[in-house]
Amino acid sequence: MTHAEQNPDEQPETLSDLAERALLRDPVAATPEWLVVRAVVLLLLVWWTWGLTRATIESNAVGESFLHLIDLPFHEAGHVIFMPFGHFVMSLGGSLMQVIVPAALTVVFLTRHRDPFGAAVTFWWCGENLLDLAPYINDARNLSLVLIGGKTGAEVEGHDWEYILMSLGWLHRDHMLARLAHFIGALMMMAACGWAVTVIIRQWRARASES
């Protein structure tokens, strides 16, 4: 059927329709068991969001949680991956990789797997990584944060954000950039929780309508 032969009563999809289909519609009906698992995961995300976003940057709450141990390998891998592009990009690469990996997974869940709940979880992880980076950015002048190896940036060379911000002439903006990263990360985590709640409610209603 050509465009001219289409039903004139059929309304074209609006932007909200496209967003709803892309972000909320799961083509695979979740089983009751999977809904329970997803609800438990959501409760964990809400609990972590409440605790981590309320903590101050100076407390380094994320850095002292086991979530930091998950983020750290991606950070270190980023330095290796971006090493061929020069010292500045290599230094920035660790922080970039912490955000790139969960962001890429979010796209994969939405486009390849059509799993909006999985996408919400990885989007949450992306925001959590920004919270993880905020204390590191904030420490660019103080150099009091303990790095890998057990020494602070004041004791050894290798503080990524001291070098990055000094290269840009932005060292005096470290606290402002840290607060921005924390704020954006917190918003992403809260938005992800709301996204996940919406997906679960829709799936639960779909199951209830079938029974």
C-alpha cells in the first residue's frame, strides 16, 4: 500500500507515541517470577539512590561502597584503551569509559533486546558512575583522596583530574564541576528509578489483563 492509499483515519505517530514505544513497551510479556525479580532489583536501586544521592561529595559514599569496585575496572580499562590518543585523552579516558559502557548498554537494551527495564537499570548505572567520579573531580586541588596503590594524589603523580583541569586551565573549577557531575548523576538515577517503576507497572497490568 502506498502512502496515498493509507487509511485517512489513521493518525500518524506523535513524538510521545514514539517515546512510549521505545522506552516503555516490552514486546516480551514478563512472567510473574521475572516481575518479582525486577521488583527486588528496583527496591535495591531505590535504596542505593536514596543513600548515595543524599551523601555529600566530600564523604565519598560511592567510593566507599562495593559499587566502586564494579566501576573501577572500567575506569582503568579506559586508560589503556585511550592510551594511543595521547596523555590528555588517556587521562580523561578512564572517566569517559565509566560513562560510555553503561550508556552503550542502555542503547543495546533499547534497540537490540527491546528490554526497557534493563535499559533503565543501565541508565541508573550511568548516573551512579557520575556520582562515583564527583569526589575524584572535587579532589583535583586538595589531592587528599587515596588512589590505587594506597597513596594520595599529593604523595604520588597520577591524579587524572588534576592533570585534566590543569591542562584546560580549569583547576579552580574543580568543586563546581564535581557538584555538576553529582547533580546530573543524581537526576539520572532518580529518573531511572521512575522509568523502571513505570515499566513494572505496565507489565503487571498487562499480566493482570490476561488472567
